[in-house]
Amino acid sequence: MSRISSRNSVSRNSANRPTTSRIPAMTKNSPRLASLDAFRGFVMLAMVSGGFALGTLVQIEPDNKIYQQLAYHTEHVAWAGVSFWDLIQPSFMFMVGVALVYSCNKRKALGQSWFSMFLHVLWRSALLIALGWLLRSNTRDHTYWTLEDVIQQIGLGYPFLFLLWNRPRIFQWTILIVILVGYWALFAAWPLPPDTFDPTSVNADPTEVPQYEGFQAHWNKNANPAHYADVWLLNQFPRPEGEEFIFNSGGYNTLNFIPSLATMIIGLLTGQMLNRERGRFFKWMLLVFGGVACLGIGYAFHYYGICPIVKRIWTPSWAVYSAGWALLMLSVFYFLMDLLPLKFLGWPFMVVGMNSITIYVLKALIAGWLVSTFVKHFGDDLFTAFGEQYAAIVERSLVVVLLWLICFWMYRYRFFVRI
């Protein structure tokens, strides 16, 4: 089960020693990273906001360049390319790698054995995968067997990430390179579909989803090895009579967890760097340098036609490129909160970041209920107070405020849900 900590409760750790559920003081070598909590909260708020429905503004003024950019960056791109919305998942997965360093170092300092930590990792991974099934099935009349949800992808890769913790850096870098090159080679060597292949049969209409030609066609939507792996794998799960898995409408795949593990490993390497006894300014410079380097490497592979940047199938170039953005965004929070420090600037995000799994679940389970309950008791005049065209923006903003207040109440009483 998930571990819930509060001010007055008592829990037991994996070694069966009773401990108070206050967040334990960090060891000297593993202080809590305020910027990481704030960055995590920023990403989670962005995710639950649904972009605040700002993309609807372009419907009011179609020619407005600012509104066009807002619409673009609050939606996933059709295939190749990147928007801000595409960076939410890799940022979260990158942070999983950073946080694992601090979490495992703390557990080790408390006397937990490697084996007990590994059992906890396996338990956590199983819970994340099961939670993904629960949330994805919430609005369906049967269990929706899928493994491409962000928390499921983390669950699939987390045990392998843990096995790299506390290993020599040369070994970690070697595994990172092997994953990136090996996954690229899998796609590059996979035979292309025949000329008679109809992309519309797998929801890859060329008028809506760009289709590559030549070598890059190996990374086309639902015409790649990860897609065919899912056609086999997901049809092994029980399904309603007469139903079978043919394709994922968005082109997402279970095997994405392999290259996304590379993104988490970059986070792991970052966490190790931040946890070392070095000057904070030097660490900040490394964050910036690492971010720029990852952006350059990832974009170069895309630009020279070696491997396109595609988030939906987590191409190796995307794994590196998106990690670059995550590094730069973390560098901003680190500069403001851990270098200056101006922690008060990140406090609203920390409230959410310290209960990230909570707000993720609440958004999936009760966001609609919050809106309907508000309308039931107060009417929907608030939503249209600024005009009918802004109703969606006001509604999304209300949901974010209510979810933030729940997290604030939990933060105020030191009530934290952990898995």
C-alpha cells in the first residue's frame, strides 16, 4: 500500500522499526532539494491545469500570433517536433531519476539494506502500474489494459533505474549509451511496411500526421517495432468478446519505457552531481551546460536525419533532447531557490511537489466532480462572468485552485502520500 505520513500518525519502515511519520531529517550528504520539489510541483500543476484551456483563445482571434502559440504549446504535437506540453512527461521522469538518489541515500543512512530497498522498489513499481490501470479504466466499463501511461512507464523502468544507483559512473554512462544506441538500432533495422501499406488503417492519416520517407520512415506512426510489440503484448490481456488491440490512437507504446529509462538515467546522473560536496554555483553551471549539451546532441540527430525527435514513441533523440529542457528548467529553480536562495518564490509549487502523486490521482478521479458540485451549489455564472468564450479557462482555473487548496491543507498538516 502507499505510505501516508502525517503529524500525529506512526508508521513502520521496511526494517520493521517504528518511526514517526514526520519527514525524517535528511542526512548531511543528502539534504532535501527545495528546487526539485518546486520543479516537480510546477510540472504537476501544468499537467492538471490542462493548459488552462488557453488554446481556446485562438478560436476567438484565429489570426492572433500569441494565441496561436498558446494553442500550440498547450497540446501535444501531431508527431515530430516539440511543444511545452510535450515536455511535461519527460520532466517528471527526469525528476524521478534525480529524486531516487536522495531517497536511496536517505534510506541507506537510516540503516536499510540494499535488499529491503529493492523490495520496496518492486512494490512501488507494481503499485504504479496497477494505479495506471485503475485511473485509465475509471471512465470505462471494463479494465483498460494499457501500459503507456506516465506512471506505468515509471513503474516499468524504476527497478532498472534502482539497479544503477550507487554504481560506478562509467557503468551508468555505458548503460545509458547502450540503451540509446540499441533502441535506435532496433527501429533502424526493422523492415519498413510494404508499398501497399495504408497508414489510415492505423490512425496515421498523412494529412494529419506527417509521414517520413526514406531512412526516417522507420519512425513513422504505428509502423515500427514498438507498435507491433504492443499488438502482440496487449492482446494477451483479457478483453471484451470480439475486441482486440489493433493500434494506439496516439501512437504511444509500452516499449517507450526503455528509452524513457535513458531520460531517468540522465536524472540519476544529475542527482548524483547535485548530491556531491561541491559549490552550488558550480553545480548550477553544470546544470546549464548539461542542458545545452543535451539539447544540441538531440537536435543534431534530428537535423541530420539520423533519428527524428518524436515524443510519442520516445525516440533516443527525444530522450536526450527533452532531458536537456528538463535540466535547464531545473537550473532556473535551482538558481532561484538553492543558489540565491529565494525559496518563497517556489513555495506555491513546493506545496504540490511534495504531494505530486496525490494531485495526479485527484485530477483523474475528482476534477469533474468538483466542477459539477460547484455548479450544483453556486450555479455556473462564475464560468461565464467574463464571457461565454472564456468559460473553459475559468473552469480549468477553478479546478487548479481547488486541487492546490487540497494540497495546501495536506502540506499545512504535514500529510504526505508516498508510494
